[in-house]
Amino acid sequence: MRPILLALVLVLSLARPAAADFNAGLQLGLNIANANTTPAMATDPRVGLMVGANLDIELYDFLRLKPEMMYVQKGASTSLTGIDATRRFDYFEVPLLLEVKLGREAVRPFAFAGPNFGFKVNSAIDTRIGNASPTTFNTDAEPLDVCLDFGGGVEYWYSKASAVVFQVRYSYGLTNVVTNPPPGATQVWRSTGVQLLAGVEFAF
């Protein structure tokens, strides 16, 4: 994690010219999480929390760099012969997004894409047999989950220094987060998520 944070600091120091537009913000939302698995199985989404902060740095006119730091809940549920299981993964994520923003009026639509580096905070499975109380087991998972994030949204600047921001993004997992699965168990689990976020942003 330390090399990525050092690289982020270096990028920020090089990316911002003296007269660059620079914003910072907070954001909160929902992650409608799911997974691509091998063997393929029917899964139901886990609706998790997302919360964090972001920077918004002008690179050139409409092109911007948008690093973020987010806490994100992921996972999915499965049902098989009377057994319900929910697999939970919680991460501290560092998305590094390249953003195209249109216009400098009060309403500013934007689109973005970029890699996302997730550092595992917690991983567990909740199981329920019939009507019994659920049982939770801690599980192993890869410490780093790399995803590709892309999406879009709109900013509304209600003053020169303050805006509200709404966005939708899709997160596609590139990493198989399952470690040492036993025969017959899920061999590949790649996280996905439709993410709905709202936030505030401040100009500096």
C-alpha cells in the first residue's frame, strides 16, 4: 500500500500547475455489489455502504485527475438446498480516475474511468441453514483487489466555491480474490458493483 500512496503524492505534485483548478470533496453512497464466479452460480447482490473523500485536479482544460480514498462494502449471496450464504468483503480503496468534464457553467456533466486499488479490511461468510440463526466465519482473501471503474455524473455549482455532485459508476473486478479454495468450492470470485454516490465539492 505504501508504494501506491507515495506514487499518488508524486502524481498530485506533478499534475497540478500553479494556476490549476483544484477541488476537494466528500461522498457517500451505496454499492449494489455482486460477483462473477467460476464455476458460474446464481448470486444475489449485497447492498453495501460507500464513504470517502476525493480530489479533483485540472490537468488540461476539460481533462482532470480524480484520486479518491473510499471505504467500500462488497460481496454477494447464494442459496443452495436450504443453505443461504453471504460472502462479505470490505475494502479501503484508492481509485485513480481520469475525468472529462464539460463546461464551466453551474451544471457540469462529466465521465470518468480508471483503475481502483482495494486493500482488504475484512472478509467473512455468513451462513444460515433453514430458519436457524446465521453463523459467521472469517475467511481468507487476497489482500489487494484491483478493479476497473467507469461512469459519469453531474455537478451543480450553487456558488463559486461549493457544489453538489451525483454520479453512477460500475466497478469491474480484475482480481480473483479467493485464496486456496478447496475442491468443489468457488474457485474464482471477481467482484462487481453498480455504485450510486452523492457528495459535496469545494473549490480552492
